Amino acid sequence: MREFDFDEVVTVLETSRTVELGVAGAIGAIWGKSQGVDERIYAVLIGDETTMLPESVLVPTGRYIDPDEVYSGESIRVQAERYPEKGVE
């Protein structure tokens, strides 16, 4: 399968998992991506929520969104929280 681009519009195929998530048949835009064990996993913006979906359930539409329609230009800063290692206090 080919790798999707950021801001690419995709359709979500109907599978038991996408039905369970309530996104089967939805149209969304690629927001992020990472390499999973067997295939790439994409963060897909559907409406105002982002859902993580495997490449195998996404179909390209040939369209792209204009990022300015979605990005507000605002940003936030988040402090990382450090957790103690197991068995170490």
C-alpha cells in the first residue's frame, strides 16, 4: 500500500472495528502517521475528533484539505511528566 500524505482526504472502509468506533464510511483527513508493527497507523481527523486507524482501512479520495481551514494557528506547551521506573523509588 502507498503512504498517505498529511492533509490528504480519505474514506474509512467498513470493518467490525470501524463500525465499533463509529467511523465506518466517514470521510476524514490525515493528521498524523506512525509505523505500526504490521502497517502504518494514521491519525485521521473526522469532524472535530481524531481517530487512529490502520492504513488497510483507508481509501484515498484524490483530494486534500486546506490546512488553514483546520489549524487555528494557536499552540500550547505541555510539560512532560516523568514516571519512576518499576522497582525504583
